[in-house]
Amino acid sequence: MEALSISASGPLVRELAVPGDKSVSHRALLFAALAEGTTRIEGLQAGLDVLASRRAVEALGAVVQDTGAAVRVEGRGLGQLAEPADVIDCANSGTTMRLLSGILAGQSFLSVLTGDRHLRRRPMARVLDPLREMGALALGRDEDSRAPLVFRGGSLRALTWTLPVASAQVKSAVLLAGLHARGTTWAVEPAPSRDHTERMLAAMGAVVRTEPGRVGIVGRPRLRAVDCVVPGDPSSAAFWAAAALLVPGSRVTVRGVSLNPTRIGFFHLLQRMGAPVTLTETGTACGEPVGDVSVEYGPLQGIQVAPEEVPAAIDEFPVFCALAAVARGESEVRGAAELRHKESDRIDAVAGELRKAGVAVDTCPDGMRITGGGRLSPARFESHGDHRIAMAMGVLALAIPGGAQVVGAEAAAVSYPGFWEQLLGV
């Protein structure tokens, strides 16, 4: 596998847009298939994960068309999806698999979900357990804990389910199954997680109830098609913020980014590190607050990240750790055991890559401690097949004298096609 060489060639002074939010893009496609009428989606992300969701809804009978300016989805209506003719391949997308699990639990036909070797290793019991409690047949490999997954659903009963960890994907699976049940289904969370599912379903006509520590959905609604403009992905904007903070003289503004409060924890962490970060709300799109993120180069100070801060920044920790490597003093992340169950074990994988550059890192079951501020050494980083690690190490290379290489850099296409060309100006 070829390695991509990356080094800084001068300050980054740019205004730019990033691809549409991955989480919103998944939901726009999946929920449009459950709605009555035609949903028009602008700014749909073109990454490989979202493509998996598109292919899945097509396999379930929804018609998806590109019109140039937008994507149109002809919905089937709640409970009206078609039995797929074959196994549905979710590729590397945990969001596709987990959200589809909730949807398929409400369908009376047989369906099977699989994915690539990385996705087949990820834990699925936390999704299957509540679906079985609701009355669905929901099975998996390795004692119902891994994909491939098998479903035969229908005739679901509402329940109140307490999530073992704060997870938007698990919460969404429970709520989506609850759409097909009589009564109100509740998901109880130990801490708030991203709320894209609740926002979008409410916009489509579902009755969503929120109370402290839990969210509920009233079953059997009629979902209506909506027009949706997908905002820019804050997880993608995070790499540009980091790049600006790693290259002296840089100033970057990312326009039209989702500023959903459950998604911008990373930028608040940067502000605590002393970074000159400005968030400016300019409007709404697809039920999400939208605005601009501006970042200028500045010195960083190590910080302690508390467990309650983790859910709003869970996807950005690889790049946060890259910044912690250059910050003065120690940074510590705790309460982030969920990182061990992403596209890779992001705790061990990120720690191993940082050590290649000479960074002192200690890991523990739910996080790590990084001692930053030392001189970084040229390294040959590995992506571990993980898009966020690939981009995080690529951005860190900008701060390494002489640069670095990233093996498996193509993994970035999962969420950010064209990232390397945009970063390197090629």
C-alpha cells in the first residue's frame, strides 16, 4: 500500500466549505424511505459510508435519483418497505447498520445485514437487545453480538430502555423501532448524545418527547417528506481547525457548518486549550443550527477532558490527540471507552501512532494521557483502515519538521472524499 507524504509548505489562509454532515446525510436517506412523498436532499455527503445507506434504502424499495443540484428519494411510507432480494452490505458504516437495525425490527419480512471486516468486529449486542425486548427476531454472530445480523420484525411493543452508554446510534435504533410500536418508546441516556434523529423525525411529523435524561417517540405516525439542506460536517471542519493550529501564521474559516450543540464539543475543548476559535451562527438547515467556524494559529495548553465532555466530541478525539501532542503539558481523556469500538480501537491505535513521532502516551481502558510540547520526529503513520485516524495523522504531519507519511490515507474517502487534494492543494 502506497504512503502519502505530507508536510507544511507555509501558512494555511483559507475560507472553505466541507462535505455535508455525515450523521445528517445518513438520516436524511434512511428516514426519507419511511416517509410518504418525495424528499429532496441538498448537500448530501458523497462519502463511502453514506453511499452504503443509499444502497440500503434502494435495496428496500425506495427510489433514489440524482438531479444534479440535489438527491430525490421517493419514500415508501412507514411499514411499507420491500423485502430485500439479497443481503444488505453496510460496508464500513456502523451508522448504517445500527440505524437500519431499528428500522428493520419493525418490518415483517426477513432481512440480513453485513459489512466489511472492520464492521463485522464491532459490537452490536447493545442494539439487538432492546429490539428483541420489543418483540423482533434479531440475531447475530458470536452469541448475537456481531454482524452479520438477521431480522424478522413486526408487531413491536413499546418499552423504556436504559442505554448502557451514551450512544446516538443505539438511541436512534430504539427510537426507529419505536416508530413501528404502539404507545411511546423511551430511550434513557446516561449522558446526552447527538440528537439528529429526534430533530429530523420531529420535522417529518413524528411526535418526539424530551424529558431530562430521556427521549421518547410516539409510535405509528405518518411521516411526511421534507426538503433538507445538509449542513457542513463539524467532524470534517475539525481537521481544518487543527491544521490552522499546527501551522504558524494560519487562519482558516469553514463556512456553513452544523453548530448543533451536541456536535461542537471539540471546538469548546479547543477554546479551553487557549485556541482562538470563533463560532458564528448564521441560520438553520435541515433542523440544525448552522454557521461558521474560524480558527487562527496560537499556542495550546494541555487540558483534562472529563467523561461528561466526551459524547459531544467522540468522533474528534483522534485529531484532539494530535493537537495534544503539540500542546504544552499534559492532556488526559477519560470516560471514552467507546473509542475502542469505532472503526478501529482508537485508543490503542492513536496512542501507537503518536509514539512513532516521539510523543509520550499512556493508555488506560477508557482513555489516555498525552505529554505534549516536545519535538516531533518524522514518522510513517498507519491509518488502521480508519478515516479519522488517517486524517488526524495527516494533519499532525504538518507540525513535524520534514513532514511524515500516512499509509492507508485513502481511508479518508469514507467521510471526506477529496480531503488530501484540498489540504495539499493538488
